[in-house]
Amino acid sequence: MALGLSLAVCDYDRTRAIFDGRAKIEGCDITAVPLEPEEAFHRAFKFSEFDISEISLSSYIMTTARGDAHYIAIPAFVSRLFRHSGIYIRSDRGIARAADLKGKTIGLPEYQITANVWIRGILKDEYGIAPADIKWRRGGLEDPGRDERAAIALPPEIELYEPGLALFGGPDGMDPVRRLLPMVEDVRLLALEVGLAEAVASLVAGAGFSSVEILDDLAGHERVVVGRR
């Protein structure tokens, strides 16, 4: 009997054979899920959602070092990039060279992202700019309020701030759902991918959906709330 395993990895040219069936894994029945790296990393480190996953090297090293890693890494590097081109600047801030970044404010989705670790190393080793010389601001590009995928503890000299504008969920995190529900009064079928499934289900039921169901993801975590009228 084949062993059923879930696999999350980006649809790279070097992984496509898994998705189209050309590359088989002997003795295994693989459910391959094509995901962008950041989504795969988040779901792997937050929820241990997949049996096999492409993961962040920096997050893996950090969680392994403190003894709470849920995955075992193998040396299969499906993505390698130079990170010197990963900094984007405003043209009105007097930044003409890398050394001018000292004392500036830099935004990033997560402090621990491997690309950011490389960039901080480049700034320190090549330009003498220590992480404490920069004011770091965290916030997702498309998901305000984005948190670190794995817990981090930074030295006190590191300034990492999450702007208040990114924290739009209210005291219980449900304000976006409350704002959404009046907009879907005529919708007969509603499906929401969420983190706090029971709280969202309660709000959906209170909005007039007669049937409310919570569906699990591949790892058995409550992930989707479905409401029907």
C-alpha cells in the first residue's frame, strides 16, 4: 500500500516533473500542492501543514538551533538567488550608495526571511552598516499585520516596529470579517480562509447564513468557513 504524503513547493522548472507526473516517488502517493514560497513557508512553520515542504533556510536554522523545528532538512536547494538587487529605495531620500542606508527606515515583510538575512549580512560585511544602524518596519505587502512565521527574539538594540496602520483587526482580530459581512448580504454561498475558524463561523451564522460549516486543511487544522443561505 502506497504511503500518502503531502508536498508543498513552488512550480519551478526543476520541480515541475513532480506536478505533471513524470517524476514518481516509489512507494508513495504524493499530493503535490504548488504554492509560492512565502505561503508554503508560512503554512509549514505556523501549522506544520505538509508532510514535505519547501522551507525557509533562515527559519529552519533558527528553529533547529532552539530545538523546536518540526521538519528535518535535506540538501535539496530548489531556489538560489543573489540578494544584492533586493533593496528598493525612494529617489527623494538622498540615497546614492549603499552606505547612505545607515540611519534610514527600511520596510520588510518579516525580519527572519532568508533574503533579508543575506541583505543584512551584505550591508554589515561590505558597507559596515550593522542591523542596529537601521530602523526596521514590518508589514506585509498584500496582507497588513503579517507576523513572523516563527517566533523571534531580537537583541534590544534592534528596532523592529509594526506600524499601527497594519493592525486593522481590532481587539479580537475580527473587524475585517465584520466589515465584510454587510457587503455580502445577497451572496448565497460564502467561503473564507481563516485562522480563527470558530469565531468567524459565529459571525457568519449571525449574519443570516442558515448553514455554516468549518472545513479542515490537509494537516487537519480548521481552515475554511463556508456559509450557505
